[in-house]
Amino acid sequence: MALYHNDDQAMLADSASQFLADEGAINTQLRHWRDTGCKDGFGHELWKQFGEMGFTGILVAEDDGGLGMGHVEAGIVLEEIGRNLTPSPFLTSSVLAATALGQGNKDLRGRYLPGLLTGDSVFAVAIDEGAKHRPERIATKAERSGNGFKLSGKKDFVIHGASADMIIVAARTSGADADRDGITLFAVPKDASGLSQDAVRLVDSSIATHLVLDGVVLDGDAVIGEIDGGRDVLDRMLNAGRIGAAAEGVGVARGAMDMTVNYLKQRKQFGKLIGEFQGLQHRAAHLYSELEISRAAVIKAQQLLDAGAESAELMVSVAKAKVGRTANLAVREGVQMHGGIGMTDEYDIGLYMKRDRALAEFLGDANYHTERVAQLSGY
């Protein structure tokens, strides 16, 4: 498979690039919602525009009213989101939640997907139960209660949880906390009795919550997939989210690099443009090569996921680990080449560093996925 976009994908990239450059720019979105203290951290009007553009339904099947596209196409939108630092629930709603809901029954899909397609609904996922991403261990309990289940436990760093109309919760219906089997996914509505959330603002100004499930009672129709068989659905959702986060990370790195290169062409020192100094040229060239390698790894993983290849899971972790290190390099080089002003809020380069810090942790950092690559490779 060629590691570049075909004609249709290139057209989507042009559309997404123009749309997000115009409507999702840093001053009109990120800075605006941050400086006004918005409780959601993103604009619902822009989210509805995502729906009008068809972006919200990229991973939704055509039978359910979506576009029925793949992870390559979703990644195109996410890269532009990252490049513009556009605050948006696209990754949690249109990638993670949409992937999980696609494995649900017809009634469940009919209940939630129409709102997603129009941009009227926001979804979140509650998986992690500690400071780090460790989905191998699920301790939140779901016990039988009448015709449904009663959920009890805690989840941490639920991105957009306070804004979500529905939260997909991974809970244990049988077995020990570290068992692979015995996991079930539930669609929990925002107004469920016993559900409470403590909202926190992350370093990149996005909003996450610490979620408490205190005897939340759900009907059996809230189950996504099979009871005790949710690990496969969870893995499918995590792979989609991880490669989506990697694609957004490529955009963050690209935006930081473009800003830095432009600065090298404008800033003068000792009577010369600093971009004329060979040492900085070498560093910029190295960053460009790392970014292209990262983008190729992401596209390869996306193509394997779309093809249903057995090696997709391994390549997703390769891409997430590689992008994590490349994006970190891009923002560090950006701040250093800007000099002292790179640490001031007046310049946007610092915002890229903050987004990279939050995105790097989401669904597993570079160390987590490096170890995972080793495990999947038999080491």
C-alpha cells in the first residue's frame, strides 16, 4: 500500500485544511474558549459545523447515515485539528465512541448516532482508573440488578465527560481485575442517577473529569456488544482512538514546525536571519525527516486497521510511540528556536507544547506503547 493519500483523500484533506484554518484557528477557538473560562473548553457551534461538513460521520456506517469511511479519512481531519490546535470532541465522539457504538445493536445505534451525525451530541469514554493509561486492568464493577446492571467504581481523566450526553464505560461483569475476559461496555446517559463528575482543566485548557459511579442502574439495552465479551470491542475502540491521537499528534508537530520555520525566516540576529545559521538548519532538517517518518507510520497503521489486518494492533503502537517522541521534539525545538519569547503566552508555540503534553498521555504515552510493541513482538 502506498503511504500517501489517493485523490479522494487528498480532496478531503484540502477541504478539512481550509475549513479548520478558517473556522478552527487558535485565536477564534482555543484562546477564546480558554480566556472566557468556558466550562466545555470547545465551541458547540463549531461542532455543529463539523456535522454539516459530514466529518462527524466519517467512521459511521452508511446504513446508519454516516459516510462509511475509514481511519485514514478520520486521521486527515484529526491532523488538521492538531495543526490548528482546534478544541473539539471529534476524537472522543466521532472516533472512540463511534467505533464502539458501531458494535452495538440497532436500537442503541438509532438512539445515539443521529445526534452525533448532526453535531448535536457529544460523547465521552471512561476507561482509565488511575493516573496512567492501563486498560489491561478494569476494577469498576457491573453487577446484575433485575433486568439490567448496577455500576460502581471510579474513572479518571474522562475527556469531555462534563459535556457529554452519553459516556461509554468499561466495567467488569465477571472475573478478576486483571482478567482479559469479563469486561462489558455500557452506554451511560449523562443524567443517570448515581453518576457524578468532578471537572478539571488540563494543561492544554481542555476539560476532563474524575467520574464516580455510585450504584448507577442501567437497563440491559445499555450494553454495547456482548456481556463479558467487551474486551474485543474495547480493543477495537482503543486502536481507533490511539491511531486517531497519533494522527492529531502529527498535526501538532506539523503546526509547531511550520511556525518555527517561519520564525527562522523572519528573526534576525547579528545582522542575519537566524535561519541562515547552519546549526539551526540541521536541526530543522532533522525535525522534518522525523515528522515524515511519523506520518508514514500513522498512515500505515490506518491502512492496516481499515483492511482488518492482524498486524494493525502492533503498527498502531509503533505509530503512537513514534509520534509521541516526534511531537515532543517538535515543540521543544520550537520553543528553543523562538528563544525566551517561546515561553510567553503571547506566542502560540507554547500552546503547541501544552497540547503535546496532554495528547502524549492520552491512551498511552510513548513508553507504554514502546513496551507494548515489544510484548506484541514476543519479547
